[in-house]
Amino acid sequence: MFKTIYLSVVVVVLILSGIWHISAPQMTERWISRGNGIRLFGALLLELSIPCVWWGGWYYWILFGGLTISGVLRLCFPQSSLRSIWPTYPNWVQTCLLVEGAALMWVLHS
């Protein structure tokens, strides 16, 4: 039961983040242009990765790796995270990636 709630929370965070990129691009740019916002999101990703260690299995180890790598890079190197992502492609591409990632997580878990 807790695994389903956890997975739902991670999927909802990804979907809401994607929707936010499209619906509020100016605010997203303002938050992303600040290192503290990126660090906060990195800390959230690291926090979301912790239960994956307890559960184990290929699905949760892959999820743990993805969340941890992304979280550490955002937490420790926020400026390089900003420079590599933001000017490269438009908001709708980021939204598609986030929503597709959420859908993939849900399908692989089922």
C-alpha cells in the first residue's frame, strides 16, 4: 500500500512539474534562474529516493539511481544544472519529458 502511495506521489510531482512549466513559464524561469530553487528541488529528489533503498528490486534501484543522480547534481551544482537545461529547449519539451517519465514509471510498475 505504501509503495503505491509513494509511486503516486512521485508521478504527481513529475506531472505537476511538467504542467507548471507550461502554465507559468515566467515564474518557472524566475525560480529556475535562482540557485536556491534548484537546490531545494535537488533536496526533494534526494528525499524521494530514500524509500527505494529499503524496497530494493530492479525497479526501485533504477528509480533510486535516477532520483539520486538528478538530486545530487541539482543540490551540489545548481548553476551547471541551469546552464545545461534551460536555454537548450523550450518549456513544452521539458513538460513532455516530465509527463512521459511519469507515465513510464506508472506503466513499468504495473
